[in-house]
Amino acid sequence: MPPKPLKPGNKAPHSGQYEKIGPRGGHTGEEVTGVKGRKLPPSSKPGQTYELVDPTKNGAGRG
């Protein structure tokens, strides 16, 4: 089962690159860096969410 998309303002469960997902579920190709425990930034359009696409590979990103 794929991970649940995260809304802007939710805390990132893992550090890494998060891709913006459009309101209809399409991938935008835009990525932001999320830090574990910190809020994800606001999206540029209503209804967008985030999906972890490239987790950090060092010890700090594991959890």
C-alpha cells in the first residue's frame, strides 16, 4: 500500500525529498526538502499534497 500523501503544514515523518502532487493526483516534478519533525511548506496551488520520493540516506534521516 503506497504511503498516504501529506498535506502542507504536516510534519515530515522522514527527512528527504518530497514531490508535490497535484489536486487530481498527478506528479508535478517539483520537489522540496523535508526535515523529519518539521512542517512541510505551503503549496503553490490549492489541493496539492506531498509524497516522499527520495529519503535521506544518512543516520539522521532514519527513524
